[in-house]
Amino acid sequence: MMSSAVPARRSILVAVTIVAASLLGACTTRSVPPVPRVAIRHSWARIADSGATSGAYMEIDNNDTVPITLVGASSPDAGAAEVHETMQQDGMAHMMPRTELRIPAGDVVTLAPGGLHVMLVDVRRTLAVGDSLRITLRFSDSTSVVVPVPVRAP
Ligand SMILES: [Cu+2]
């Protein structure tokens, strides 16, 4: 049963791609690149003063049938946005940059306080409760997702 189910699913994906390509066909000469079926949930960022540092957290849900790799982030609301991981070493918390964050097919990676996060360096305005900012996540297949991120008290 498995061997027949997989090709059937592929043909549905191919059919969807063809429909998408024909909708854009009038002004596109190349085939449409594959879009990762990524869902971002429960995003939020810490309050911060203008010029200070904030952290953003979320769940990245890979609904696709192939792994995806997060390779970077940016935000119009911060001087820099970097994917970090907080780790405990010798009883001290310290942060390491994560240049690649792999999310297996059908899996969820959670960015949460004390672990993975998007570090927002030099925020361009005061981030107060009720504000919202935007973060763009970039993936290794050259696709990106813009994430609305509400600001909360930690
Ligand atoms: Cu950090």
C-alpha cells in the first residue's frame, strides 16, 4: 500500500504545481520554484527599548515531505536578526549562533526562552506590549516567509 500511496501523492503535487504555473504563466518564463509548506505559530517578541536587544520566539512547522533548513532571518524593525541557541555550560547560559537550523519533514521546531530564538539586535523603535513587528525567515531553498510577531512582556 505504501508504494502506491506515495506516487499518488506526488502526482497531486505535480498537478497543483502545474495549475500554479499556468496562473502565473502569462508573465513567467521559468517554472515556479517549490514553496516550502511552512506554518509559523505562536510567534512573539520580548518588549525592548529602542536600540536595545529583543528575542523572538515561535514554532516552525514543516508540513512538507522534505526537510527544510532555516539559514537566516532579517527584520525591518531591527539592525540585525540572528538565529541563536542558548546553552548551559558550566552552570552559565551562553548563546551560540545557529547558521543552519534543520526542520525534518513533518516536524516542528520550537523557538522558546532558554533555547532557540531569533535575536533582534538594535531594535529601531521601542517595542511595547501590543506592538507588532515583522521577521523574514530565509530557507536554504531560497524561499522566505514573513512572520508577523506581536510584542509581549516576557
Ligand atoms: Cu541570542
